[in-house]
Amino acid sequence: MSIRLVMALDILPLERVKTLCQDISSLVDVVEVGTPLIIQHGLGVVGKVREWTGEDVPLFVDTKIVDAGKWETREAAQAGAQLVSVLAGASEVTLREVQETALEVGVNVVVDSIDLSSSDRAKVDIIGSLRPEFVCLHLSSDEAGKGERLSERISAHPLGSVEAQRIMVAGGIGPATLPALLSVLRPALVVVGSALTGSDTPEKVVAELRRVADEY
């Protein structure tokens, strides 16, 4: 299974976003319009990112839906998303509305584990029954900034038993941390944010990430 690389555009000036989209988007498999970027500029930023990337790269719009599932999914799809995210901690009603609406409008769903309690087995079962396109095992940027590592949590993660081809991983990932992560899990998608977008040589970072992924 080939690992796909996601470039996450989060807390960045729009000029930097434009440069990265124009220079790097052809080197990655998916471009993520991050939650901070949406909060700062609104869903209209999705159209700008699409203009700067061109039509070939799928856009993951990290909406982190937690309520108004039907409406928010439709809005994200109309903005240009191919993937939208819903929080695992959302109600069962919201999770089902997002999944059903996504099928109607032709987008795929990512269930984000960032707010999922490790003891919430009932929610894990619900998510399993919905069979979203991807489940994102997500370490928050706040935790990653304190030195936490996603690789150390995978084995005990409540959603860790999901089939590898449906797993996305995110949070504190870069060339230095990817080997430890891949030693315990080979996910379908790897999301890389500041390690790539904050680099003066993002092309080299992409190349190094590809090299590491190819070794596992």
C-alpha cells in the first residue's frame, strides 16, 4: 500500500499559502485547508487554494464538524472540498448526517479522533458501522508542541484497530518523527504541517518524507 502525503495549510499568511500551493502541491497527494485557515479567512479560502493548486490535487477541508452536520457538509462541498472532517466526539445523529449528506453531494468523510475519549467504546462501534472513507488518528498540535508523540499512543488508541487503508495520521509529523510512526503503523495518508510548510526548503522535506515512507 502506497502512503499518500497530505500538506496541511494551517496558521500561515495567505501569501505563503499561495506560494506553497503553486510550488509544492504538485509534489504531494492531497492539500489540506486547515481549520485555522478557515477560521481566519472563511470557507472562501478553499476557492483560493483551488485556484492556486489547479484542479488535479484533492482538497481536504478540515471542517471538524461537531453540529449542523447536514448544512456544514453541504457548505464545505459547495466550497470545493473532496474530503471533509467530522469530530469523533460529535453526536451519533451528527455523525450519521455528515456521512449521509457526504454521499449525496459526492464528497468523502474523515472522522477525526482528536476529541475521542479512550473509554468511549460505544462511539468507536458507531464510527465503525458508518465506515467513513478515513479515520484520522490525531495528536493535537498543543500536545505535539509539548513533546508528545503519536507513535507512542497508537497501540492503545480506541480506533487503532481500523483497517490501515482507512487510517490517516496527523499531529507533529515530519521527517524526524515519521520513522517511529511507521514502525508501528502503515497508514493510508500522512498529514504533515509545519515541518513542511515552515521549512525554507519544502521540496527537500517532501523528498525526505517520500524516502522514509518508501523504506517501510
